Amino acid sequence: MFSRPITSAMRGIGELRGPEDRIEARLSGGSGFGDPRERDVASLQRDLDEGYVSEAGLARYGARLDADGRVTRGGSGVDDA
């Protein structure tokens, strides 16, 4: 198990007092890899539903919302000519 002393920069966050204490860290994802326009629609829908991408942000993926509010292909990408 990883353990290190709490530094002054960490003070105010809380202190670990025993081996049963835990820290939960939630980290955002990285910038990804590959062409965003190749991301599958189901993953885009999940990202939209969970707030990771906005409706306006779908254009970067070459996607948009259809009349029913579901993600579909056909949006214009930011780099489209």
C-alpha cells in the first residue's frame, strides 16, 4: 500500500489518521486519441447524458441531436471546409 506523510500543501484537505482511512480521487479523462469524428454514436450519447460533452460540443465529433434529442451523425465538424 502506498503511504506518505501529509505535506503542508495537503493540510486543510483532511488528515489520514489510521489504516482504515481512505482518499477518493475523481480524475477527468485525458484528451483521448484518434479522430473524434470516428467516435461511435452510443459513446457520444452516453457522454452527453453524463455531461461530459455538450450539445454544442457534438459538432467536434461530426454529430448533432436529432428531432428526438438523440445523438446522430451529420453535424458539421469544426474543421470542415
